[in-house]
Amino acid sequence: MASFKDEVLSRRTFAIISHPDAGKTTLTEKLLLFGGAIRAAGTVKGKKTGKYATSDWMEIEKQRGISVTSSVMQFEYAGKRINILDTPGHQDFSEDTYRTLMAVDSAVMIIDAAKGIEAQTIKLFKVCRMRGIPIFTFINKLDRQGRPPLELLAELEEVLGIESYPMNWPIGMGKEFLGIYDRYHRRIEQFRVDEDERFLPLNDAGEVEGDDPIKENALYDQALEEILLLNEAGNEFSEERIANGKLTPVFFGSALTNFGVQTFLETYLQFAPSPQGRMSDAGVIDPLSEQFSGFVFKIQANMNPAHRDRIAFIRVCSGKFERGMSVTLARTGKQMKLSQSTQFLADDRSTVDEAVSGDIIGLYDTGTYQIGDTIYSGKQPVQFEKLPQFTPELFVKVSAKNVMKQKSFHKGINQLVQEGAIQLYRTWHTEDYILGAVGQLQFEVFEHRMKNEYNSDVVMESIGSKIPRWIYEDAVDESLSSSRSLLVKDRFGKPLFLFENDFALRWFSDKHPEIKLYNPME
Ligand code: G4P
């Protein structure tokens, strides 16, 4: 049996961030296949076949064929225990997607070689950068004609502002894709040839030995030239800069054809961090410390339509979780026994008896937990840092359909807001309810849960996308509130304006330089 320390050090917990269609599902499936966690590809997502993956629990998920909330997949590879936290790759992603990034130690960013950096990737990237976690880039779909690799690298650095170090480099692309020049392993990995002959070693000069046919191809020469350029003018490889998220190692490949995936996985495992310490009110909590602690980063409701159970997802930050153990909920100081726990694999909800730092467990919840809650065992109280409040982008006005049912309406809203499912605002004077979300789907989940859990039909009227900017209390001037800059308060009573668009925001700042506008996320 491995020691507790070895167990913890073998964990690699990460999320894949990408824009929809870049290939996240495909890459995830390939990674799971290497780990033997699934028998055949195609089980993660079945939107084409009508079969739904088990990560698509909620009804809404089923209707749309997408995964609303992130599930967790665990597998072993090369002595490492890997936890992949899935993030919804749909435009309707929610705050849970962001929060999932609070529970990982690194991220894998997939980019479609033909499309480059896309909107959702930028949003998710920013959250990762805020945390300073290592980001590994996989540029996908090399079996198709994409944009020139040098251009993609330049875009990475310009748009995301992160330095890059290509670990390998494509030789050709699309119909003429010959393979990748692996700078790190000093070999060429050939595309679609027998496994045995797949690798061509490179000599000291960085060229293929002898007279292999690849050397006669002009694309090979071109790749060598580009490598030369990278060697001379590119960034230097630095493990330290990778570790603090300043430099992203870039891998090229094709998830669909399973090309470059294994090399990626193996190299990734070499540089990806084991569970990292986490800030609490008692200082950084060491993942190797024996006292169990963890925090709730996501609450998923109605996974089983027959029950109204919820699952609170907990990232274990230190110690060992054991089924039946007693813990304290830091927010209330209440002790409780954790008897019902569940761990999530791609195709099964299996019970977990033990988990260590870096692992994710799901606890059946009957309304005990809120997003950001800390639980711990032992006598030493711990409270982890608060999770950030993500700035919403979409807003709706909401009211109860049946005016006689105000009570259940208010109860439902308050609980869902506390739980972290949605954000609540009220207009400054009239106290009308406005809900904010980072993705449309949050509103649908809200509506669904209000009806099913609180028996409250709601009326939602979209007021579209807005740019929220907070102001200081003493700057409140109601006469400045208009449809273009709506003055509201958040659930803590703090004033903010909802600007109609960038233009309205700029116009306002120019006109009222005395009012300081701020975004808590920045
Ligand atoms: P996502 O989870 O990031 O949304 O992407 P997903 O893996 O579902 O992949 C999106 C589409 O891109 C899929 O096409 C998938 O087969 C394709 N794809 C993924 N990796 C590669 C690759 O390396 N090369 C090529 N050529 N295609 C790749 P699809 O199933 O036909 O669906 P769709 O395109 O109709 O959505």
C-alpha cells in the first residue's frame, strides 16, 4: 500500500478549457482510453447518437445534449492518479464552470488550429491566470488544414498575454500532415504509420539520422527552418515559469486520430503539479497535512429526478476523506457525519470510501452546503479563502407568476442565491428583482429549480447583456440611473450600475470622472 504522502503526490487534478467544438470531449475520451477508464470512445458525449453520457444528469442537459455542470473523471496512468474536472464547453456555461477552475491545480487549454483563440477560451483562461496555475496548450485538429503554427503562437501571446514554448512542432498539416517534430523528446513522431516505426530519433544537430524518405519532403525542411527560428528567437523553456503560469508549453496534435495525445499526456504528467497548498484563515494548508479539509466548489441539483437530492462537490485540500468520518462545517461550526459520498467516473456514479488531497468527492446534500463552504476534521478550525464572485454578463427581471405565492418565491430565490446558483440584484429604489448570470443556462436551471423545488412559477423578462460596474456608496446619485446605466444593488446592498454596453460605460466614465467604477474581478 502506498503511503498517504505517495498517494497525494500521485494526484494530478486539472480541467480542460476550450471554446465549444475545439475538441475537448474528443481529447477527454482519448485520455480516458489511455487510462483504461472507459472501454470505447464515444461514451463521454452522445449528442449524435442520442445516447447521453452519464455526466448529463439533469433534464435540461438531456434536452440539449450538453453537459450543464462539470463532472469528474478519475483514472490512473503511469503511476499517477488523474482527476479531470470537466467544464461545459457550450456557450451556455455557468458560474460552475468558473468555480471548477478554483478546484484544479492546472489546466489544459485546447485550441482549434483553424480557429485560434476563441471567446470562451479567453474567459476561462483569465480565471486560470488569476489563480496563477500552470496552463498546458494543445493545438488540435492538425489532420485538417489550419492556420500557420507561427501565427497561432503569436496570437496566443498577443491575445492571452502568455509566453509560449512549443514542445513540438507540426510538419505539414491537413492532407499533408507528416507528423510532429518533438523538441522535448528529440524525435519525430510520424502521422499514421505503424506504431513500431512511428518515432524517428534526431541527432545532435536536431535532424533525422541517415536517409529517411521524410528528409526529401519540403515540409520537413520548412519545419526545420521554423524550429531554428524558435530556437533562436523563441522563449526559453523554464519549468519555473510553467509552474507559475507565466509560460505555457504548447503541443500540437489531433485528438480525433489520437495523434500526439499520448506524448502530450506523458509530458503533461511530468510537469503538471501535484496538489497545491491552499490559502485559509490559518495560512496555507499543506496538502500533505493529515487533518482532513476541503471546500465546496459546486452544487449540482436534481441529478436524480426521482429525488430532490443535490450533490455538493468538494475538493479535498488536505488529509484523507473516509466514509463515515465526522467533520465540522466551518460556516456554522456544526459537526456532521459524512456517510453518503459519491465519486464520479465517466460511466458510473460509484461510491467512494477514501479520497486524499487533490481528489474530488461528491456529498449528498439536503441543503446543508453553500458554494465556498469549508469542512474539516479534527479540532483545528480551518476556513478557506472565499471563492471569487464572478461578474455576471446576462440579466433578467424576475417575479412570481402567481402574486399569491410570494412566500415560496422569496424563499426559493434566497436559497438559490445563497447556494450560489445565481446572482441577485435589486433596482435601487423599487427593489425589483434582477438576476445575473454568466450564461443563459443558469436562468433555465433557476426556473426549473424554482418550479420543482419551491413550487414557484416565475416570470423572467430578459434585459439582455450588461456590463456591471460597482461604485462606492457615497457616489450614489439616483438621477444617473437610466435604461443605459441602471442603478441597482447587489445582495449585500452594494451599489452598482448595469451598463447597456461598452459605449454606455465609456460615455458614463467620460461624463462622470468623479465616480469611480470598479469590477471586483479585476
Ligand atoms: P468539444 O467537446 O470541445 O465541443 O468538441 P468535440 O470533442 O465534441 O469535437 C467537436 C468536433 O470536432 C467533433 O466533430 C469532433 O469529431 C471534431 N474533432 C475533434 N478533434 C478533432 C481532430 O483532431 N481532428 C478533426 N478533424 N476533428 C476533430 P463532429 O462529431 O463531426 O461534430 P460536429 O463537428 O458536427 O460538432
